[in-house]
Amino acid sequence: MCRQSIQSFQLIESHLISESHQKFGKRKTLLQFIYDSKNSEPVIGLQYIIEYNNTSLPNLLYECTLCDNIGNSQLMYSHIISFDHRFKLLVFLEIYSQVLMIVK
């Protein structure tokens, strides 16, 4: 697993093509799918995504803790740009903001 700390989204491109990253294998990460997609779809709710790296499996596994969805990087990319994920996040954030208003 690549353990490089990346400080900004702009540095992802240079890191992904770097020699230090390439030595960690050919398994495509979720960030690589996001970067490679050339899609204008918004990517939101990444704070709810957990990456599991088991070297005995051919692919990385991801879990969306907001939606209870599990899959490889390609499936998780499809999930995070889906209507269901976005809607659930917006509903959660609206409920959360209402709770904050009540607490204040």
C-alpha cells in the first residue's frame, strides 16, 4: 500500500505517475479512478469512504460508511457519483444542520 502523504488534490497527478507510487503494484485506487475519469460529476462524501488493503486480494476494497456500500475501486467510484449516494449525503447533512440549530 502506498503510504505517501499528499497535501493537495493538485499533487495527486504527479504522485500517481511517480516511480515511488508505481512500485506499489498495479491495483487501481479509488483516487486513480476519480482522477482518470475525466468526468464532470461531483465527487462528494469522500470522508465516509474507508479503504481496506488486503494484499491477498487482487483489488482494494472500499466501504461507504454512510450508505453501507462495499466494493472495489471501480464500483466505489460508480457509487460515489450516484444519485443515491449524493442524496443520502445531502439528507444526512440537512438533518445534521437541523440538530446543530436545536443544540445552539
